[in-house]
Amino acid sequence: MALQTTSESRPATFELKGRMVTLTVLRLSTTDIDTLLRQLDARMAAAPDLLRALPLVLDPQPVAAELSASRLAALLVELRRRALVPIALRGEGEDLERLATETGLGILRQLADGPELQRHDDPAPPQEAESVPGRIVRHPVRSGQQIYARGGDLIIVSSVSPGAEVLADGNIHVYGALRGRALAGVQGNTEARIFCQSLNAELIAIAGHYQVSEQIGEAERGRQVQIFLRGDALYIAPLGHLG
């Protein structure tokens, strides 16, 4: 008699796990694809290596009613030609469902705002601070690692390597060299700051406003600095600055 194996005795061939990842959002405010691509090319020219192979979420809600699936499909082709990787649409509604179905993209209905290729025009107001302990990391953050401090500050006693990413709902403190990506106030806290002993970051961002490496001045590189928002612009100042 042949032995039958039950499904319980078979080793699992896959796992499904939820992960917190940072996704860049391209918010569409026009159906004029040619104009959009010209402006996108100018933005990408400032940071070609950083944006290459970047997973991209498209938010077409402002123009979803006027945007045809064929025009969106043409945009997807052009984005892939530029080595960007569109993976989903963000939003809700019948128009978005139609566009997703006809272009084969997924839909992310709930996605917290983070650094976008387009600047926030109306950043979310800072929320009332809660008593949340900061997260302390005592080892170097190496390339490919992502560390997130939810609800509080992130304190890194060592350095952040190129290709690494550190995020916090509050402030970020790096007591070593900052060479990767640092995103503070990721849930919209415009009062958040980034502090580091040596600035050589690939990207810095606060509440969705960001600068890439090429936009950081030579006077600030390798220095002890703090980064904060004033209006809708990022400022980099010495650690002792009272601004």
C-alpha cells in the first residue's frame, strides 16, 4: 500500500511577510505626458544613480477622470525606458480601478506620504507629540539595511553606510558619518530634524521635502550639521546653530 503524505508533512515552499518599505510617489497633475517627461528628465539629471531602478508608485488621482489607459500605458513605457520601475497606483475610486485594470498595475489604497519626486505643497501639520522612547542602534547601518523608528527618534551611535536607509517619525541622530539616506518626520512632522557628525548623505528628507547628494553644498560635506525645515525648504546648519 502506498503511503500518502499529508500537506502538513510537506515543507513550506514560500512565506508571506509584511514589511515596511519606503516607496517614492510620482503624483500626476497633468495628462500632458511629454511635458511631464521633460520635467522628470530634468529632475533625474540631478541624481541619476540614486533614482536608477527605483520602485515607483503613481498617484494619478488629480487627473484620473481625464487620463486614458492608453496614455497611462505610454507613460509606463517611458518610465521603464528611464530605468524606473512603476509597480502600482495610489488612491481610490472607479477611475483608478479602471486605469489599474487596463494597465495591469496594483492599487495601494493606504500609503503614508514619504519623500516624493514631486515636493509636497501642503505638508501635514505636526501632530501632538506622544511619550514614545527613541530607538537606539549601536552598530553600523550597512548597505542594503533599512531601520525605522516608529513614533519617535532614531539614535545611531555609529555610522550609516552608502546604500543604507534610516527613517524616523521624529528626529534622526547619527553619531558618525551619514553616507546613506536619512528621512526624518516621515509621518508629516515638519519640526523633525536630522543631526549628524559628518554629512555625506545620498539623500536627506524631512516630512517629504528632500535633497539629494548633488544638491548638498561642498561647505556642508563632512561637517557636523543639523538639517531642518524652514517653510518648504531644507536648511543645513552647523550643530551649534540656533535656527
